[in-house]
Amino acid sequence: MFENLLNEDQKKVRDETRDFVKSIPRQMILDMDADIIQFPKEFLQEAGKRNLMGCRYPKKWGGRGMDWVSTCMVMEEVGVLGYIFACTFGVGAELVCDAIILHGNDAQKAKYVSPLLAGDIFAAECLTEPRGGSDFFGTTTMAKDMGDHFLLNGQKRFIVGGQGADFFLVYARTDPDAAPHEGISCFIVDKTKGVDSQYLYGLMGCRGGGAARMVFKDVIVPKENLLGELNQGVKIFNTMMIPERLGTAAMTIGAAAPAVDVATGYTSKRKAFGKSVAQFQGVSFQVAEAVTLLDAARAMIYTTARAVDEGIDDKQIRRLVSQSKKFVTESCQKAANNAMQVMGGIGYTNIYPVERIIRDLRLASIWTGTNEVMSMIIATEWYKQYWLEKGQGKIRDTETDAAEAYAVDEKIFE
């Protein structure tokens, strides 16, 4: 954690979060990884009691009125327990709540946000469908306007918290004749008749988070549960990409750090050829690289969080968040792999938690938008920014800073 980036109030919440993390029993972590616990309700209830969820939301609705830097700090600390703990913590308190806070009315906030942040109810976000994940706007889930209610039909899959949630944030097509970006709406769907949660995935890691297939069959959704405007789900989706991806990146740091800690302790104590293996550069340099990657990841996360807090240009935020998600998740995976490498064979066993950490972290570069999608966004927004600034004369034309910059017939582009 970068102490210099936190004020006294943030340090206080950081310490509260650390106390909470230390209070979670070891057996809960083991039982979740073994799929004995399918959804950690007790964990979320305790987080709610301690007022740790949704710290950036207004106090009126159960938050603490803080900012994105504070949120990233909390998510990093919660991630120390394991990636899936931060996933379940963030899906309800940082994703679903974010959508309702930004786009909902006071009645929706009172009914869903306040009790969720208190740990009294649980929520899940439903984006991915059987036919595709990254192709969000190709959704085939339908919500038909029946006059006094909507009739919802369709399926979503890989829904973290699907097993255990009391309500769901569901995107569905409401105008089948409109362009893909213009005919989707967002709904708050209570777990009621016709809502079926099927917990069936054998996951490589991140177990115990209730990742389920959701089946909606003739579900009656009251008109008052439409979130935002009809056919304007794209507006909600776009704003949710910040907590989706920035939150994911922040918690990845917390989940990877314990692997480096364990490796540091192990290599300090483990001896070979008459001295600790940490004294061999082949070992210590890998630990050094892991530590550097984690700190570089933190630097990117907190810089991006500050940019979001200060409300800079949306296009630049879109690029920074995508860069953060890609760089941080891949850096953390590399750091954890280094930790296993320097521990040798024992790191590949469940004598130490490093093998579980690596299994869990593999999800980080896949969910909330694959890192390939992040690269597409980064490239698109960077090229736009480059030509915009070049056209406005904001940057030096460094292309001419070469001895033969004006050589005839050398710069051929077609």
C-alpha cells in the first residue's frame, strides 16, 4: 500500500478493512475453494455490519461518502483473502450498487442499495450469455412490454453470486428492431417465480462465489424495476465499465501480494548449498521483479482512480481504465508465477497457498472484458487522442527531429 497516497480518514478505513480481513477464519477460505461453501453470505454480512462495502457512495444510502482512491484501497485489502472474496464483495457493493446509485431513483436506492450495503441482501450482475461474453450488445435475453409489467425470458451464464443473490441486475433487449446499441434496457429483477439459479460450474479457481447459470422464464418484472430509461441500457453499461474493470484490477493486486509474501518468507528460510536461497540472484531477482510489478500496478491503479475522481475526459478515462485492467492483471499473474518458481516443487502443492492464488488469478485477465478487448479499447482511444492532439498543435512534431527528416521520396505510405 502506498501510505503517501492516503489521508488519515482513508488510513482509518484501510486499518478497519485489515482488521476485517484478519477476522475471516482460515476454514472459510478452504471451504470455498473446496466448494463446500457455495456463496459466502456470512462474509458479506460481516462486511456490511462493519460498513466497509460501497465506501464511495453517499452516507444517505449506507456508504461513507469517500472516493475511488478509497475504493481501490479497500478492494486491494479485501483481495488479500483471495480473489473470489473480492469478486463477491465487489459484484454487489461496487457494480450493482453503482448502477442503481448513478441511474436509479430514490425508491430503488432505498429498497436495494441500503440493505445491500448493510449486508442484509445480496445481488448479482447478469451480463454474459451462452452465445457470447464480449459481444454484450448481441444479447438475446428479451423483456417484452406487457402494459403494466415486463415479461423477461432468457439465460445468462458465469454469473458470480448467481447462487445466493436476492436480486439481479439484468440487461435484456426491449426493442428487437432497433440497432444493437439502442434496443437494450436494464432491469432490477428480484428472485421470484421463473428465476432459476443453476450452480453447476466446475471452476479451475475462484470457487465458492456462486458462479451460476441464470434462467429467466416468463418472469414478471414490475415497471418500477426498470433502471434508467427504456432502451438506454447502453448508458448504464458504459458507466459500469469503470467499477467493472478498475475494481477488478485493484483487487488483483491484493490477491497476488500474498504469493509474493509467502515466497519472500520461504526463500529467506530455505537453505541450499549452505546458504538461504534468497542469496542466489536467480531467486532474489525474480522476487525483485514481482515486487516491482506489484508496485507498478499500484501506481497505475491509484493514478487512474484519481483521474476518475477528478472527472477528466471520458475517452481518456476509458483508455486509462482499460490499460489498468490489462497491465495490472497480467503483472499480478506474472508476480504470482515468479513466487511459485522460486519456491520450486513445494509451491506447486497445497502445503502453501500459492497454487490456489495462481488458479484464482487466472480469471483476472478473462472476466469483466478480456484483456484482448482491453487492447482494442486502448488502441482505439490512443489513436484518436494522438490525431486530435496533433491536429490541435498541442504536441511537438518530433517526426521532424531527424537529420534526414525531409529527404525526398523516402516517406512512402501507399
